Amino acid sequence: MAHDPVQARVAAALTGVQNPRVGKDVISAGTVADIHVHDGGKVHLTVLLRQEDPASLPREIRAALKDVEGVTGVKLDIHDPAAADAPRHAPPQPGMAPAAPVAKPRPAPQSRQLPHLGHIVAVSSGKGGVGKSTVSANLAVALASAGHRVGLMDADVYGPNLPRMFGIAGQQPLVVEGKIQPVPAHGVRVMSLGSIVERDAAAIWRGPIIQKIIQQFLNDVEWGQLDYFIVDLPPGTGDAQLSLVQSVHLDGALIVTTPQEVAVGDALRGAKMFEKVGVPVLGIVENMSYFACPHCGERTAIFASGGGKRLADELGLPLLAEIPLQAGMPDMSETGVPVVVGAPDSAAARALTALAEAVQQQVGGQSVRLPVIVG
């Protein structure tokens, strides 16, 4: 380790991060088991995180390496050693509920399993009704408007609303040579369960079915070469989230909340889940932050105020956007016109466009364009 100066600086920085469970730094405690520095300063760490360890440890490790000279990026491969050592078929003890399933750690070679998808960003929320799909749709369109090739996967299998938001409801995707073709809309390639099942079909899905749907959307859809791949997740921390992080490497996640405390508390749990499985949270997006009077410009905090900022501060993350309520925005969504297209000069559209710019900066800037081969 000492022969590589960057590796030595990384190790030194990690000695300042304490694991309170054992009262030692994460190097001495064996919490960080391996340190690898790849070309260009990309650091890959194996982290042995037990259930009783603080969920904030991955974030503290990332923060400790943020300003280390020579480090350009950090990837964490998180394992639960206790789960790995436990008997696979041990029956629960009398009077005890079976242990909850633990997400399988993603091995390092999987980190670019689907490189044609480009930068993969999940949009998540702790609860429904906070405007997560609206953020996903407008983020994707804003990135496409900036000249990027963008795919949008609707993983919200319980409430797939993106077809309506993009004006493609009722359009069945084509299948060409065994590959499902995403439906293009507003410069974005869209794939949603809402384009396949009937509008009034009840989504009664068990975990294995959800996993198969996500696998099919990732592997059997002809996405082509993308720069950004946005995934609109269902609310909460359930099967869809775990299936996604087990299936593909995520560059990061956005947590959407509204200002009131009930939404913030749920969003906190969502952020902790991503930390636990080693997915970096890019930042917090506060939707419905305020209403700006179109006549006098006065701001009114309809759903309380400051919740997104408090959540960001608690997690040590940036507050990437405060998106106001926008007159006419629900009508635009109903008619399939994202606000960044229908009212690009509005306060909400400007906030969403700025969010897209922040996401580009967070995940490494613009992607290298591949040559387009015709014929």
C-alpha cells in the first residue's frame, strides 16, 4: 500500500473515520478491507458493514476521501460479513420471525455491466405524492434538450404514470428481432409498464415478478447508446429498489421530498437505504417548495418550509433544487407536455433545468459521444 502515494493518502484519510461499534478507525477495525486505486484516481473500496454498524459510515468514508489529493472518484462495494457467514438454511428460532432478506453485494466487475446505458441515475422518494415522476420526466427531457442521449425507465410498477406525462399513453412499444423498442417522446426513449398493461389493470406484483420486469427492461429493451439513463422508482424501499441495485451499477440517486416533516422522515429512510447498499446519493430535491404569485411574485410556503434543507443538512448532502408549485403544470402533465417544454421560462422549469445541470456535474460532466455509424 505504501508504494502508491494515492493509496497511502487514502489509507491515512480513512484512519480519521471511526467505527463506533468497535471504537477504532475503519482501517484498524477491518471495516475497510481492500483499497484499490485505478487509473485516473478512481478509488474502489471493499467495506464490511454489519447490521449493527451505523448506516452513515459509507457517507463518512466518502466525505473523508472527497478532498484527498489524486482521488477523482470513490466506489464502495459493501458486504455484510455476518450475513455471508450465516447458515443459508438455518430455521428461525421458536417465537422469532424469519430474518429479512439482505441485498446481495454487487461485485466490482459488475460496475459497468451495461455500459451502453451511460450514467445511471435513480430518482426515488420515501412516500408517494411528492412529484417524483414529474421530477424524473422533466430531468430526462432537460438532459435531452442539452444534447444528450437519454433513456427513461419507469420502474414504478405500481403506478406507471410516465406514458401519460409524455403523451404516449396507449402506444404499444414495438418488438423488433426480439428486442423491445422504447417509445420516443420529447427527445427521450421511454419504457414503462404503463405502455404494456391495461390502464385499469391492478398491479399485484410479488418480489420475483418485479425483479423479472426490471431485468427485462434493462436487458431486453433496445436502448441503444445512451449518455444518461434515468430510473423512476416507486416510493419506499422495497423490491424494485433492491432489484435495481443488485442488477446494475448506479452512478447515484436523487431523493425527492416535499417540505413537510412527514415527507422528510420517509425520504430520510430512502436515503439511508441507498447508503446501506453502497449507492451514492447525489442530493436532495425539494418539490412543491412554495407558490410564487404570478402577479406580484410573493412566495407562499403552502406545504411548510425548509424540510428539504434540514434533510440535506442531516445527511451532509447538497440541496440540488427547490421546485415551486407552477400554475398550469398539472394540466401540462395530463396532456403529455413536461413543464421544461411547455413553459421553459417558468420558475419550475428553470429549477428543473438547473437540477439537470447539477446532475451532469455530479456524475462527471458530459459523456464522450460515440460515433454514429449508418448503414
